[in-house]
Amino acid sequence: MPPRTLGRYIVADPAICHGEPTFKGTRILVKDVLEQIASGMAWEAIIEEWRGSLRKEAIAEAIRLASEALVTHIPELTSEPAFA
């Protein structure tokens, strides 16, 4: 299966990290960066921790895609409407 482009900065390649979404040109898992954000880590600190392999635009794209995925799948996750 060929790599799947999920955005400008994010790809899912079966040959890299078992096909989990990563930032293009890295083996940095998108879920790891989202967990860092969720823990309250500053974007600048995240970029520094990954030795500059990420850009703010890539982090923003990860958040946007995660948000879109949640909104898209809310009906599948709940039996009642999520919003009144």
C-alpha cells in the first residue's frame, strides 16, 4: 500500500511506524505531539524537544486534523447528539 498524504505536513506510510500518522520526513508520531500539547507543553518546547524537526504549521495542522476527525466521528462515538 502506498503512503497516504493526510495533509501538507502529515503522512501515513505503511513502511514507517506501521502506517501510523507521522510528520513528513520524520518518524515523529502525530499522536505523540498531540499528547504533548494536551499535557500543556508549549509549542516552542515541543519543537525544541524534537530538535527542530517540526514547524508550528505542522503542529497546527495536526490539531486541525484531530479536530476534524473528532467532529466527523462524534455520531459514531455516541448514541445521542453531542450538541443540543
